[in-house]
Amino acid sequence: MKHIFTVLLLLAIPSIYAQNNLKGSVVDKNTTEPLIFANIYIPQLEKGATTDFDGNFTLSNIPNGTFPIVVSIMGYETFSQNITFPSTEQLHLTLIPSAIEMEEIIISTPFHKLQSENVMKVERETVANLKAKGAVTLADGITTIAGVESITTGVSIGKPVIRGLSSNRVLVYTQGVRLENQQFGDEHGLGLSDAGIESVEVIKGPASLLYGSDALGGVLYLNPERFAQANTDKADASYNYFSSTKGFNTDAGYKASGENFKFLFRGSLAEHADYNTADYRVTNSRFREQDFKTGLGYQKSGFKTELRYNINNSKLGIPGELGEQNTNKTPFLPFQEVTNHVLSSKSTVFLKNSSFDISLGLLYNDRKEFEDHHHDNDEGDMDDDHDHLEAALHMKLKTFNYDVKYNLPTLGRFETIVGVQGMTQSNNNYGEEQLIPDATTNDFGVLATSHIHFENSDIQIGARFDHRTIDVISGLNKDFSSFNGALGYKTKFFEKITSRINFASGYRAPNLAELTSDGTHEGTNRYEIGNENLKNEQNFQADLALEYKSEHIEVFANAFYNKVNNYIFISPNGEFIENTPVYNYLQADANLYGGEIGLHLHPHPLDWLHLESSFETVTGKQKNDSYLPLIPANSLTNTLRVEFDTKSVQKLYGFIRLNSYFKQSNVSGFETPTDGYNLLGAGFGGTVLLFKNNLNIRVSGSNLTDKTYINHLSRLKSDGIYNIGRNISIGLTYTL
């Protein structure tokens, strides 16, 4: 590996590469009128430009090679075309008017293509849209994406669930590196702020081919905000208020780019009191979060690199029994204090017709949990006392991961990538209690994948081998290995129907909690006993996606069947230790199946009117026909949305939404059924000029009828505590 990096470093001398320029124009296909402010972007280079008032653009410092050029603007179909450099031609591009939303490049898949060009179906949503829907946190916002739910502890803590799989079965990527933050715990959240995150991509299904162990259920890929375009700068600030929590979040950022160097930074603060329901406030559901992100980039023909850093500190109250009712924002016992540091580096070296991508990550997770008996006053504000408390549980997790991929020269119809990925990780305990032992984990994997292009269809195929070692300080040493593959096929029928079928296997090695637990897990009221004889979870999933898209109607249907061998689950054994029920980690084969269907109608000539409807379902069973725990209820979402521009308000929108959750009766042996319910939401917003700059205004309301309900995936369900009641949010973003 040392020799590989030495070679890459020698190759990364930018002066030896030619510099190319690309000039062109963008016009309306029907009227030939120039299109102003169209976006031209080369995703592999992360270079972009905007057309001027004559529809012209220029991109400079482009290395030799073949790169996709993406052109997009609201109200037109997104255009994509491969350009080979050096090239002397001037592009004259024509865009087709369309009411369909603009497509964006998908970053989480290996070849960085538009979704319409991808063999694998990936869901994508911008954080701006999540905020417009009234999301209180990032974990709350992702639940609006089809097939994605969240296991919650109040409002502050949420764990992503993709088609019924969660915890260590779902990987989270941020800043291009794998996030490691003790995610095995039921009450451990993402530890990330939505400030400085541009969009969210979700791979639903096995992604072990691309990401290794723990991507058995899927991947949540968070794209950081882009740097400013060359020779420009931008500043913005936002404020959001939430009525249910009497809380707010606010952030401000600045970014600037020259021809070669670029930088950005963003800071944010969020404070929330206990959330309100129609009957009461949920005691100690309050939380406080501070976040800072910064980035530095350098780009020259033949080489680009960026370094990003994120520190996030959260103090999270842990709700339990209902108690004192107030709107104070400082958590009292019990609470968590979690600090996440993420330092990432992403570089690309461009050769004549190929390139190397090198991503490195250094992560440090510092988790402290404070319990009731460590302070005499359970329900008082503790601003003066927090610094003097000793954590009952204190864990530090240090992770270094690397990802090196070589993009081979395109050979005819074949695009091919080969690579190595790995991780080394150490967990250490410093508190008086120990949830998992001190241990070291090492991963290593090799992969190869190809995208094969045909005239009306595409094939993607790949294979991967992984090896993981876990060394526990107490003397337990475990090795896990797995070989996985994937095969996908995409084709078009009658120009407007696209079908995708994917087969993939994935695996997950048991985590430390499952292997070594032996004690009371606070917050879950369980005495958990691990099982050092656990095997790999190994799954195979078939996924079928059909999509019909015309100028005024879109219909999609996704179906999946997921067979998981050696599925790990926890189950009570009927015994008690210290009046606490004992749970053992067991394994059994399991099957999950279901899918999503949806409709999007924007009728002619009312292109500003959008009718959207989607239904999602998942069922999970063990081999003995008993149901798996924490499977989300079936749900139906209906939305009426309007979008148009006026002389005084740009991008004016309004929506009304009804979320229907059906009764969940398919429960495991230690769960209870959950009643169905309906939640009504609505909102509006737009952008106005204030002092010659854009001010974005958004107002939204969720659970407008103040319905009392409990989501099946709420960890407060066993205490009979309701989810959040009516919440009105008001947001402002001012851009300079």
C-alpha cells in the first residue's frame, strides 16, 4: 500500500498535464432563445459555470480525458453528454422544455451518472426540500424519502431504517467517508447536522459491492455543499423556528473560489425544549447541538484535492417517565453528550485516459452518557453542574478509513473501476460502566465493477472480497470474510418506460455489542448477553424497478425480495437479573419483501400543478414464520403541490400533504401492535428580493390536527409516550 501511495504522489504533479478550455451556448430547442443562468457542470472535475445573458459559457483548465457534461435549468430536461478532451469544437446545446424536475448527478454510485442513466435506482432529495417540509432534524427529514423511516427517541435521536433494516445494517457516508459513531446502540443517533449538507442519496438494498461490511441493508449518502464556482464568492445565513419545541436552528456560511484555490466554512446552533403533544410536553426530550464545517480545495489541470473538517457537539436529553412540564432547553439527567470529529480528504489524479480517486477519513467519536444517580436533582437545569459531572459511560472511538479506486480507460462499451478499501478502528472505555469492551477492528476489501453501455440498455456487474478482524482486549479474536457480487440491467421500452432489475449480495459482520455484551443496557431496560459464536449475516436481494415518464405524468413501481441468512436479533429468555429481563443475541434465517409505488401528475396546461401519491410496504419474517422487530408500518402519502414564478416572488410554492400510517399488527414476540393514524401537513414559500439580494421564506406545518399518536418505530412506545404534536416552522435564508 505504501508503494501505491508513493506512485500516486509522483503522478499528482499538475504541471505535466495539458489544460483545455470548453466554450459553448445553451438555447431553447423550440424557440432558439438563449437560456440565461443555465448550469453547466462536470461532476468528475467538480467544475461548473453559468450561462450569461447571451446563453454563452466557458469552462477552463480541463485535463485530457473523457468527461460527462451536465446542463440543467428549471423548466427543462437535464442534458448529459460525454466530451473527449482535447477538443476544439464549440458546444451548441439545445434543451427541451419540461415540467419534470431537474435531474442531478448521483454521487453515491461508482460512475457518477444522472439517475436516468443509472442501472441502480437511487433516491435523492435536497436538504432544502426537507427543510421546506418542516423537518426538525436531518434524521426527521429523511423519513419523507420513499422506503426510508427512522427509529426515534423523541425528536433529537433518530436512526435510519431502509426497507426494514437499520443500525449496523445501514451505512452512513458523510464528506465522502464512512461515518463511524457507535451506531450499534438503539439510542445512538446520526450525530450530524443538516447545515452544510446539500443533498441526501439513498441506496435501498445491498451495497456491499461498493462499501463493504454493514452496507447489507443500504446506504445513506450525505453530499456536502459544493464550493463556489471559480472566481466567485457567496455568503448566506438562515434561521428556523419550531413551535412545538419552542426551538430554533440557525446557521451562517461563506465560501469563495479563485481559479485554483477554494474554501468554505459554516457554523450552526440548534436549541430545543421538550416537544409538545396535545396532552403534555415530553419531559427531557430537549437537546442542544453545535456544528462547524470547513473545507479547503485546490484544483489544477490533472489534479484536484479537497480537505474537509466537521465537528459536532450535542447534548441530548433521554426521555423516560413524564415529569416536570416546562420549556427550558438544558437537558437534565439522564442525558448524552456526544462529540463527533470528521476529517476527510478526497483527491483525484487525472492521467491521459484514466484517473485515480483517493479518499481518506479520520474520525473521532467521544460519547458520554450521564445517569440519574450521578446527581441529586433529577429535574433541574444543570448549566452550572454539567462540567462537574462524571460520565457513567464514556467511550472513545477512533477510526481511519481509506478508499482508493482506479478508473480504467474506457474500452469500447466498458467503463471499469477497480479499487481497495479498508478501515482500522479502536474503541476504548473511560467510564465506570462498560457497554462494550476495548477492542480493535480492521477491515480490508478489494473490488471491481464495470458499466457496459448498449444503444437502449446498460449492464452493471461487479465482485468484491472482504476480510474483517476483531481483537478484544479480553482475549476474544474473531475473523470474518465474505465474497459478494452484483448484477444489474437497465433498458427502455417504447422510449418512455424504463425498467431496472438488480441482483446483489451483501454481508455484515457481527458488531462488538452482539458478540460481547454482558450487562444492563441503560435506556432499553434490558440485561443483554452477547454471543461470541455469531456468524456473518449474508443476504441476497432481487430488486425490480419500473418507471413510466412522459411530459405530464410519472409512475414508478419498485419491488424487492431480500433473503438474509444468519439474521442477528435479540430476544428475551424469560430470566431476570437484578429485576431486569435478560435478552440474548440469536441468529435465524429471515426474509424481507415489499416495495414502493407512486404517481406524479402535472397536467397540461397546468404545469404548475403537481399531484403526487406514493405507497410503501415492507414485511419481515424469520424462517419459522414469526415476524422481525422494528419493521415500519405500511404508509400512504398524498401531496397536492403548486409551483410557479411571479414578478415579485420567485420559485413560489405551496403544498398540502396527508400521511396515512396503517395499523402494524405484524409484530415480533416482544412488541405490541400499533394503531394507524393520519397526519395532515401544509406549507408555502418562495424567494423575494431584499436589498438586491435573495431572501428565501418558508412556512410549514406538520400534524396540523394535533393528533395524538405513537409511531411503531418510537423507542418511547413502551412507555406510552406520544410522538410530536402540531408543529409550525418558519424559516428564513438570506443570500449575499
